[in-house]
Amino acid sequence: MFKRKYVNNPYPQFTPPRNRKKRPAFIRYAMKCAAETDVARNEVCYTNQLQNPINGCVVPRKRRLNEHRARALRAMAQAMLYHFNIASTLVMASVEQLSDACGLSTLSKAGNKSITRASRLITHFMEPIGFLSCQKIWDKILGMYIPKIISLKPLFFMSFNISQARLEVVRKKQLQWINNQLKKQGKSAITFFEAERQAKEKHVYSALHFRKSKRVFKKQKNRAMKILQLEEKHARSYILKHLVRQYSIEELCSIGLENLKRKVNCEYFKLRKLAKNSAP
């Protein structure tokens, strides 16, 4: 009898994208620290209790982080740091993208992709221990979940000896650099809140663009065609109603009426384009 494999790829490694750009100095430094310190065997992984991110209850641990999950964590830490947005603290990649980059994704004989190994690492360990937080948003316009928005917490950086104070200093410098660039373009300065909002919008766009499943595309297209069967003013009203529900009062005040109208126009023409396109 052949021994069943415990995991398909026992030695996952992060592979940067082919069109990679030079990352900021802090990100390169953080990736080096994470590699040299071994984030998977830091004392935080042994001493901190796992907590349910929803209700805060302690999740009992039966054993230490096994070697297969430890290797996955080392690769995932590098991937998350590579895609880290300093000003917003968001990881600008979906779980599927991170899984593919680390070699954690698998394909069944039927050709179906599975990212369970990466997803469980995040939901069963990295989020409960306090390394990150995840936000899952339901897109009421297209009727589907947007890939998780991942935000890295100070504890994640502390696990490879980067203090919260240092992280805050770097974030302030990054925001200052962004505002200097905006000033040169004649635009208004932004806050951390605005930087996070913009990063979330960019994440949503890139994550949906990355999803090329025919099943998902068909569902999106059918949804778009159903909305476009309405008169244009009713379709725009439908889009506006669901757009408003996606934002808090603070975010709506920050966006403003003109920008909200612009978003409605963008969503409407996006639906028209989606309805006309053929499957990827």
C-alpha cells in the first residue's frame, strides 16, 4: 500500500509575481526580519491564547503548531509582507492570490482549485492569535462575497521584533510621502481613514479582477443583466441604494455627494460592460 500524503506541497515558498516592482525599504526590511527570526517558532505562537475573533472566547489548543503549518506560515508571512500597504495596514491581495504565490493551492482531478490550506491557516491560527483581522463584505449589487480584506496587526510585526512604535512612525512617514505626491498633483491631503478606504476599494477591484472562474463570471453576468432589464433611472436608483448600505455614515460624509454620483455611474457602466462581455 502507498502511504497517503499528509500535504501536497510539504515545502511551500513565496514566489514574487513576475511583474514585481521594488518594494519600499520598510517592507524589504520586514521580510528579512521575518525570515531570520522564524515567525512560526516565535514565543508568541506558544504563549498567546487563540481567541474567537467574533465573540472573543478562548479557543483551546490541543498541540503546538505542527511543522507543515509552520512552513505554510513562514511562506504566508513573506507573501503578506510583500503585498502590505503601509499607510492602510491592508494586505493588497486575496487569500487565493496569497495561496497561489506560496504554492499552497491544489487542483483536483476535475480541475477544481482548493485554497483550504491557506484559508485554514488564516482563519484557524493567524486571526485567532491576533496577527491579523479579516473583513468579509457582501456585494449586494452583484450578489456575492468579495474576497476577504486582510489587515495586519502590530502583534504580527512584533513576532519578528518590529515594535508597534516603529510601525506607527513608518506609517506616518508613508502617509506624509503620499500627501506630498498629492500636493504636487494639486490634490487635497488624505488621512489614515481615507487611505484605508481607498486601499479597500483598490483591493475589491483587483480581487474581483483576479477571479476568473466561469461559474463566478456567469453569476455576475446574470445579475448584471437582471439589473439592466430595469429602466436606467430605476437601475441607477437600485445601485445607489445598495452602495449606500456598504458605507458607514462617516464614510458617506467623507465620500461626498458628487463622488457618490460618480460611483453610481461607474457601477452602472461596469454592469453594462459585464453584461456584454463573454466568459474569460
